[in-house]
Amino acid sequence: MWHTLVPPTPNPLAAGSIMGFETGTMMLAGALTLGHINDSGFWVTAKLPGLSLTGGLKTYTLAQSITGVFVLILALIGATLLPMGA
């Protein structure tokens, strides 16, 4: 038996798991919403079209926020219509 300080992570898609597909999707929505300057996607989005730093932040932050909110709404609708457990 291995002894470690870090507890094992539950499989979010396992049957009877406390975490379901909806929870993973909601976590993805939160991760999408928080893109910033240290994100490589920001630099691709800002520099390829020739945007300034301010213009890139406005464009990237708005797009990421809209995507995050859309995915969160989609996950909540999915959790309501197709619940994955009791």
C-alpha cells in the first residue's frame, strides 16, 4: 500500500460518483472564463490580427467570458434535462 499526502482523485465519470459530467462541464466553463495575459491563446488572438495589448485584452476577455457563460448555461440545462444519478 502506498502512503502519500495527496488523497486519490475520484473519477468524475464513474458510476455512483459524486461528480458527474455536468460538474466537469461547469468546471470547464469556469476555466474558460479566466484567460489572461499569461495564456498562450491570448497572444495568438491578440498578435495575429495586430491588436494592441488593450485591444487584445478586450477582445479575448469578452470572447472567453461569453464562451464560459454559454458552457455553464448548457451544463445547467443538461443537468436539468438529463440528470446522471440519484
